[in-house]
Amino acid sequence: MKNKNEVWIGVEQLNNDPVLNELSNQEFAEPADILPIVEKSLEWGSSRRDFLKYLGFSLGAATLAASCDIPVRRAIPYVIKPDTIVPGVATYYASTFVQGGDYCAVLVKTREGRPIKIEGNSLSKVTKGATSARAQAAVLSLYDTHRFPQAGTMEAGKFQKISWEELDRAVAGGLNAKNEIRIIADTKMSPTGQRVIAEFQAAYPNTKVVMYDAVSSSAMLEANAATLGEKSIPDYHFDKAEVILSFGADFLGTWISPIEYASQYAVNRKVDPEHPKMSRHIQVESHMSMTGSNADNRVLIKPSEMGAAIAALYNELAALNGATSVSAPNLNDKAKAALKKAAADLNAAKGKSLVVSGSNNIGEQTLVNAINAMLDSYGNTIDFTNASMQRKGIDGDIQGLIGEMNAGTVNAVFLMGANPAFDLPNAEAFKTAFAKVPLKVSFANIPDETTALCNYVAPAHHFLESWGDAEPKRGHYSLIQPTISPLFKTRQAEESLLRWAGSANLKLDSDQPYFDYLRWNWEQQMFAQQSRFATFQIFWDSTLHDGVFEVAQAAKTVSFQGDVAAAAAKVSKPAGSELEIAFFETVNQGAGQYAHNPWLQEMPDPVARTAWGNYLAIPISWDGGNEWQGFKNLNPDEAKGKADIVEVDVNGVTQRVTCVRQFGQPEGGVALALGYGRQIVGQAGRNVGVNVYPWLSIDANGHTQYYASTVSVSDKVAEEKEFACVQYHHTMGVKGIDPKTNEEINVDEKTVMTLGAGFSGRPHGAFHHLPGQPQGSCGTDGTYP
């Protein structure tokens, strides 16, 4: 059975399943039958999902059914109206959204002094007016009632309010110049913030900054430092590339700077009469990512085969360029054949090709650098003139700190944005060592797992209440300005550090001490880098208005100087396991830092279309007719709003996880998102999904690895009857011709008839050109048209 648009939405509809028809007929039920409201449903202990379900749907429907009038609320006018506020007329402020390595230049829309909407700032040459879901949702987190209201102490995980004066005396009294002090942070991009830390280090010389990222690019940073002389992320130019190959880097979704890369990528993907050529994109990956779903060709591998795949591509290119090959682990024949063809395409586009990798293995990143050197990518599609500052964390530093704390040599720890008690693979080891530190202070403005272990909380402002700056790329600066007065008695983390350091540059008698410090630093540092404005005041006013300030940088050239043979010895080796699991970052939850934001919890994953949790993506097999089935025949009733719960065991640690059937998963591979399973966070994110960080591992070089090869998945052990999936499965309206009947059918349902098994997610089967579609249409099995 087809619907009126001649698109099948699943085999249940194709086979005219009577249960599915009954559910469809219930879509527009009478209000009285929708959701019965009982007193227990409205208890304070109910989850946010229940709250939305009952209050947002049932009561709304009941109100409409009763034709209730909306009560009139009369506004009281200002006695003395501020000049800058006109009721009903929006005011816009240029600012910057920054959360760890996430960056976006934004315009904040306010009404009557309240931020209500975030849009992109088109004056930024980095983001070019685009935004992300995370930036858009950040306005809601401003009004989070779970934020810490003021300074406080933590006793057995319980927050107790104290005054800022009491906190300052306690912290400053616990510090002296001989103390071993550590500041644990995620990536920090603020140039003024760096100056603050330098002043703090001047007062306390034994202070060190330990910077790490939960979703790490540590291996890339170390490989670039060793082989290119630059310990930074390069400036990638996807808009200049004719052939792009990605090894697991979801650059359109989550990798490094997706807002920037998506804009670049789109330039050469649009085909029109004036631009009839489009770039080719090959994605090598172990789970279906947003970037992979846009690729022309997907090469499916198991996670442990990533090193073998990178080495195989290197050897193919080395053979084409007369270079020495390296010893490479065995790779499955299908992927090897696909990479041989990819190497030819890349080599034919020398100077206009680009290879990127999301791997956190230093040997693999070194080989990727060698590949780009052979393809003449440096100086063309890759350069370091405007290197990215959006990833600075080094995995080995946080692991080294655990050893220091265990030894009892650390006197004080300050936490700035990081949550190592949750997002480290060895979080339990961190907790044990952290307990041995006498003074522990967190600048978090919402509860988290590490803050609960601290002595003191010095909550920072929300970014919409803050002054600050950012340098996401070398020579590209952004200002952060407040769009509302602080809603709580919070204080900027930088101001706290300057106070405790006794900085002479902080004006304590000022209404806004950190604003004055920021402005002073910009006069000292940034004003001298330009010649357009004669006075600092004019320069400052212009930059504050535009939100961005960009300075041309001297060109930086690099040359590859790495040892490829030594690198090849460090790559991951195929495990040969029957089943492996990949862990990945989602566009909404990230590494878990956005778990408290209900808008992002409610946002469906753009690939799986699931919400409110992480779901185990399982592969799908096809029977050659009108049926497909999930791994172990799991989730046969997805279309009926039900999903199966299984037990997943990774290295002896077992958790229960709900499944989702996922096209594009390789046989023998499952996948699960990071960032869920938070225990200490706002109500919206508490106990949502499962925490996968204990399943992560650390390789011999100290880098976190985002896969596991020792994994087992049980048969169904329970059923999730409220499966949070907003779209049943992957119907995109793509059609093909059934060779047996010559009937035009939906490709999702009988893909193999015309496109090969790979299109439906299996790693086997040939890709054939779809009639009516351009050559280069997407194939997911690793072969080319």
C-alpha cells in the first residue's frame, strides 16, 4: 500500500499491516481520549517528558475542547522608561556563543531587556551568519532555574549559600605562592582570559593549566606539532576541494567547526548552469553520521579497521607517487578496493583534494598528514595562517594530573568548564585522586558531577550576562557582551581569579570590573593590530557594534617531516571481533555539556530521528523481498512506537540500552552516542539515556579511543513502549524502478533491486547508477558508479 504521495513509509504500510492502520486512524483522537489526567501525573517528581505530555498536550486539548477564554493580563507601563527600550520593538546585540570548543558569532534579539532569540552574525568570516542548534538553544539555558544562585559551599554534594565575601576570604586564605595549583579546563579561546591566567600564574607561580576535551583532537594536535611544527588544528578549505575524503570526521555535524565547514562544503555541492561541476565526497566510517549521509560514497568499516584503512590509502597514493609504502594491517577486500579508486581520484585532483580524519590515534593522524603532503594540500586546501583554536586539549595532561593528585602533591584545583568526573574514561580514578586535593573550587553555573565533589562553588555568569572575547581562528576575534543584567548573584570566573591574585589591573571600585579589564586589554593588545581607527574609543565602539574584529596574518608555510614507518606501527589494528561498537558525538548533546537544556533533549537526532536519550544503532539486513529486519530481529515494531531494550556488555561492564534500526550501519557494527546518562544536572537531563564514558579506553599513547571491539549485545530483555522517535524510517521520497515489475517504487523499501544492498545500509552489494539521477549519486557500500 502506498500513501497518497506514492511513498511507502515502512514495510508495515507496504504490507497493509492492520495494527499500523489502526494506529494511523487514532492520530486525531478526541481530546477526551488523548491522555487521561490523574493527580499522580502532575506530581513534582514527574519527568519533563511527562510534564510536556500531560500539560502541553492533554490540558491544551482539553482547554480548546472547552472553548475556554484566555485571561486578559494588563501590562503596567514604565514610570520612567529607559531610552533604549521601546515596548514591542526588538533590540539586537552582537555577541559570541562559546562553550568549550563550540563557537558562533551571534546577534541576540531582546525585547524589553530580555534575550529571546539568537541568530548568526553575517559579519563573521568564520561562521558567515550561520548558527547551530546548540547556539540557538543557548538562550533557554539563561533562564534555567537549576543554576547556582550565588557563591556557596559543597558538603556531601549539597549546595549551601554563602556570600561572595566569605568565599573570597576562604579561597584566598587557602592559597600561597608555594602552592601547587591546577586549573582544569576544556578548550579556552579567550585572549583576555589567557592574560587573566597569566596574572594568576604570576601571583602563584606553580599554577598549571590542564586543558582537555571530552571529544578529543589531542592526537591530531600532537601529530601536527611533531610532523608540521604547528601544535594547532589547521584551517581547512572545503570550498577549494574537488575531492574530499573523510576518515570518520563528521565535519557537517560535530567535528571541530561544523558551522564553518558546512558553509564551505555547500559551495561546490550546488550544481547550476553556471557551475555544472560538483565536488566528490567519500566518507569512510563505522556508523551513519550526518556527513556520511551527504556523501557520494560511503566506505563501511569496523571501528578497529580505521588504522588499516588510512594505511591502505597511504600505500595506494605512495605507489602512484613513487614513495615508500608502509607496513599496513589487513583490511577487508571491499574497503581496500574502494580506497584504491579513491586514491586515484584524489591523486588526479592534486592541489584540489582534501583528506581529514576524526581519529584520536597519533599514528593515524601522522599518516593523514603524509597523505595530504603527497596531494599538495598544504598551502591549497589546508593551511595554518588562520589556524583553528577550537581544540586545544591534550589527553595526556589530564591523565598526568590524576597521578599528581594521587601522589598528594596538588594543593588546589580550579574547574573552568570541564567535568572530568563524568566525561573521562577513567572517571572513577579521577574521583579517587580528586578527593586528596585540599582546596577544590568550581566556576560552574549549573550542577555537574565534578562540582558536586568540590569544596566551593564560584558560579560564573551565563554568556548572555557576560563580558568576554574569543579567538576561534588565528587573527579572528569576537566580543562577548551582556544582553541582560545577571539574573542571579553570579560573577565572572576571570574576575574571581583576578581578585584572588590581587591584580592591580582589576578596578574593584568599578561597577563592572571585568568589563574595564577587558577593554583595557583590547586597548593594549588588539588596537595596535589595526590602522583603520585613529582612537581606541572609535575602534572599540565599532568592534562592539560589529561583534567581530579580523586581522590579516602573515602567511605560514609548513612541510611534512614525519616518520611514516614509525607512524604505521602505531595505528589501530583490526580486532577480528564478530561485533564492535562505535561511540560518537551528536549535534544536540555534544559530550554531555548540554544535557540540562530541554530544547536540545527534545531535538531529534538528524540521522536517527530519536530524542530524549541515546539509542543503540543496529544494522539492518534485507530478505530480497519486501521485508528487512534489524540485528537479531530486534525492533520489529518501531512503526508502532515500540522499541526493544537489550543488555550491552563492553569489557565486562553491562548496561541496558534501547535499540533503533539504523540504515548505514556496517554488518558487525553497532553505535551509541556520547553525552547521556548524566546523574548530577538539571531536571531535564537527569538519568536520560546511558553513560558510555566507562566503555571508552585509552591507547598506549594516552589518547582516548571512541570505540570498543570486545562487545556483546543480548537478545531482547524488555520493551520501551514510549519510543521517542519522530520519524519512521528514513523515507526520503527517492524512487527507482523495480526490474521485475517495471513499477516505480520507493528506494528505501526495495533499494537492492536498483541500487545494491549497500544503499540500505549493508556493506555488500554493487552500486548501480539510478536512472534519472546524475553520475556520482550516493552509494554506501564502498563502490563507485
